[in-house]
Amino acid sequence: MPEPEEPEEHLETEAPAEPVEPAESRPQQRPWPTNPKQRTLDARSLRGLAHPLRMRLLSTLRHDGPGTASQLAEQLGESSGATSYHLRQLAAHGFVEDDPTRGKGRERWWRATDEGTTFSPDLHTDSNPAVRGAVDLFLHEVATIHTQELATWLGTASDWPREWSNSADLSDFTLRLTAEQLHEMNEKLHEVVERYRSAGPGDGEAPQVRIHLHSFPRTGSTDRS
């Protein structure tokens, strides 16, 4: 049975903006390089996406290409009613759309409308607790997906030729950095990823490679001032 329709989302009216510091008094940080097909989420679209099954559906469509609700249900171990419902919710927020090249007969094919998502750090401190909750759910689900992907690789590494197991990496490092240095380092790492994105082979000429970048301060290592 399809899940019941959710009530339309309404965000609370924003509070008056707080006075902004002069630009010269704030750290000047350039945005990290992004894929031009990446979507920047606002509070409403983030809340529309922040659901475990919706995030898995969108990720599958991005990585594996278009599919129907039934195909996605079988792939993800869900009911077709659930995948159909959440695909419609994703479509309402503009994350997926009909694929006109495949829609034949009664089967409805879906495809992702973008290749990635990002959102402003300001949403972490949004005045609406529902938005902050969506940020928390979204990031925890991303971490869960990363953990699942890593576990899958470790469980199947022996099935790949040695050149792939020798090229893969599972490393961690501990550095002492300021927040500005951390941002600069991440910026450079993103630049490297984007350089390889543009230089990579065409579709179908090489397997997809997942790259996880986690960088964050270690709790208890120093004060937060």
C-alpha cells in the first residue's frame, strides 16, 4: 500500500536578520569548487530530501541511471508503493523527473535532475528547529551511506584485480590546524577532485570510483575558542 500523502511543508517566518559584521572583520574564504550540475539546497528543499529512503533513491538514480519504482524497490529491498510515493515527493521538490526517452506504456521511468547537492553552513544554525533537524538527519544519513559503501568495498575487494585493491585507499591522519587552514586544505582537495572529474574517461570506459572526504575537529583535543 502506498504511504499516505504528507501535508504540505510550511516553514516558519524568518526572524529579522541580525546585524552583519563588516566584511573585513570576517574570515574571507572562497567557496570550494563545485560540479556545475550540483544543486544548492535551501531550507525547504533540504527538508524535502532529508529522508533515508529518498536519499537512497536519489543516490541510486544518480549513480546507476534511470529506473522505475518497481526496479528501485527490488534494488533497495523496499515495497514499490514506498518507492513510488517517495519518488513523487522527490519530484515535487525538483530532485527527480520523468525520463521521456524511456517512458513507455504504464511504467514510469525516473531520472535524477542533478549530480550532487550542497547547502549553506548557515542552515546548521537556522532559527527553525525543523530545518536544523533536517540538517542533522541529512548528514547522519550521508555518514551511514559512506559506512555502507566502505563495508561493501571491504567485502568485495578480493573480487577485483590486484591493481584496484592496490590503488584503493583507507587512511586517516591527525593534524593540528586552525579553522581557516582546514578550509584551505579542503578547498585544495576539492580542486584535485574536480581536476580528475574533467580529465576522466568517458561514460562506460572505467568503473565509478567513490571518494569520501571526512575532515573535522577531534572533540577533547583542544578548547573551542
